[in-house]
Amino acid sequence: MNEPRLFMASARRSFDEQAGSFDQRAGLPASVCDLIAKELVQLAQLAPGDVVLEVGAGTGQIGLALCQLPLCYVGFDASAMMLDVFKRRRAKNAPPISLIATDGNNRWPADDGSVNAVFSSRAIHLLRVEHVVEEVFRVASPSGATLVLGRPEREKQSLRALLRQEMRERLWQLGYASDDGQQKEREILEACVRRGANPLERRVVATWPVQYSAAQILTSWREKSSLAGLELEAEVKEKVLSQLTIWAKDVFGSLEAFQSAEEKYMLEGVRLSSKS
């Protein structure tokens, strides 16, 4: 079995390449981002002036919404180019915030005991579980802090979900084990609980309708340098996508036909008790 190359250097290159098209390919509706920010405040019991550290701030979709609230926002990401998109999206007269390009597997850009909430959306699974847990407990405020993880979820029988499942199966057959982001997130939360954190109830923040065609999805995957988080040789990637194209035609009848589905955004996390 080939080892998945999920080192941050590879991830950084991949996200640098996606910076200009990431929101179009994988972005969330602006209204959903606003709801996520407001729900995070409630879930983490944040007060005005509290510090929120976003791991994997990216192009700033959710970060922009958090910046509209009376919080002290700090965001970091391995991709400087993704953060450049974030900076360009902010209003010219907006108050300054801290955006740092750094590898999340290194020490996070926050002092010991300085953070009230750590938030991450679709990013923290790229980091080492043990390192994430150590850093969360290091930066957590002595008065208590919250780790909140978010991700969109799709209907299991939706076109995108079925294509992704088939892609992972094809990669497995070729000897490539793709990373399970949700499993990594569960491992992080469970490790925090073992250290005394209290789990928070998983909740749905928002649902919204989507329409996709197989052709759209396959094209967006071709534009990425990776598949399922794996940096692959060009011929391997093309082989998998060619197989998926044939499979999609057989299963869906047409690559161009649009199918409707519903997506939802989930939040879950843990609360770290105050340090007496």
C-alpha cells in the first residue's frame, strides 16, 4: 500500500494552486458563513473581546463573518496565497486582524492561555492529532476554552457523495489509501475528552439546496493537484478520473445532467474546563 503523502508541504502547494478557484469549487453560501459565525459564538459562549483562533483560515469565508463580530480574530494557514485572497476580500477600511502563514504542525501563533475558542473548518484533519491536542490545551484560556470543528455534509446518495466514494475505492484498488478527514476529527475530539474536556452536542447549523452534474465535479477535480488529499503522479490521477468518467456515464446516464441535493453544515466540539 502506498503511503498517503499528506505532509503540509504538499498540502500547501495544493492549496496555493487552488487559491484563486477554491471558493467557486468548494465555497459555502455567504448566508451560511454568517450563521456559522453566530452559532460558534453561542456554542463557545464567547463574550465581546474574546480571542478566536482559526486553524486553516484559508480564503476567509468564515473568517470574514467572524471579523464582523466583536471578537479578537486570529487566523493562520499553511498557504500564503489562500490568505492573500482573504486579505483582498476585506474592506479597505476594516480594522486590522492577525493573519499568519505558518505550518499548523508547528507551534501555533498564540501565547499560552490566550485563546477562548479554537475553530477549524475542513482543515484540522491535515495536522497530526497529537500536535493538535497539545496546542489546543496550550493556548486555551485558564478560564476555559472551546474547540469547535465544522464541515459540510452531503446526502449519502447525492451525486457528489457517490462519485467521491467511487473515487476513494478506485484509489484503494491502485494502492492509495486516502485520508478520512471525519475520522481524524473524531480522534482529535476523543483525545481531548480523554484529557478532561467535555463533549458538546453535534448540531446542524444550516441546510441549503445544491445542483451538480458529474461533468462539473470531474472538471473541478481535474483542476486540483490532488485527489482525496493525495498528491498523485499525473498518470495515476488521469487514470482514476478516466475510470470515474466511464463509471459516471454508466451509473447516471449522462455527465451533463444536473441532480439536486441538500447539503448541511455541522458543528461539533469540546469544552475545556477552567484551570483551577
